[in-house]
Amino acid sequence: MEQITIGLPKGALKQHDTCKGCTLAKYTKVNFHDWDTKAHAVLERIHFDVYGHFSTTSTSRHKYFVTLIDYFSRKCWIFFIQKKDETLSMFLEFKALVDKEVGKKVKVVRTDNGGEYVSNELKKRIQKKEYDES
């Protein structure tokens, strides 16, 4: 090292203390349990996410899109929306579509807990317990 560097003091370089950030960076995260991510039937678990606000709109003025992925079959549905507040109505359309098409009901929906999933309309439906019938 001394032969290829200029200006470093001669002798061995020792690190006396490790910074807290370096120590924390070396910790590992606990993996998800297999039972938490596996589905045993179609529509048992659906992953739901909203992407966007894109600066360039589509030809029909959509700035967002929603993906719904079935954990079991890995089938993916993509819906385009103009505003985030359309997310609930789009999900209800999706739910009606797959309930009729497959003949089963969606059991679990997983999201990233974004604000687009919690709207005043959804809160009202939950309070009135209308979410299951829609």
C-alpha cells in the first residue's frame, strides 16, 4: 500500500472503532415465512399496487395504472386510471369481474399500505359493511 500511495503515514492502518451506521448495515432482515407468501388456490391472495403519477399522460388521459397479481397463478391484470381516487371503484370492478369469471371470491388483498387504498368512500363502506357485497 505504501508503494502505490503518496502522503499516507508509514505504518499499519488500524481501525479502532466501527461506526454505528456500518454496524447496522451489516444486520440481515428476517425473510418472510413460506406460509405467508404462498397461495393454494386461485384468488386466495392478490397483490395490489398503484403506479404513477406519470408526467406524460396516455391518449385517454390516464396518469396512473394499477396492477393486480394472483399469487397462485401469477396472472396479472392491469387497469389504467386518471386519478388515484378511482382506485376503489376500479378494485370493485375487478372484484366483480373475477368473482363472475372464476366463480370464487378474493380472500386476501396485499398492498404496500399506500394512501390510495384508504379513501372516505372505503371507510363508509367498511362502517356500513357494504364492502363484501359489492
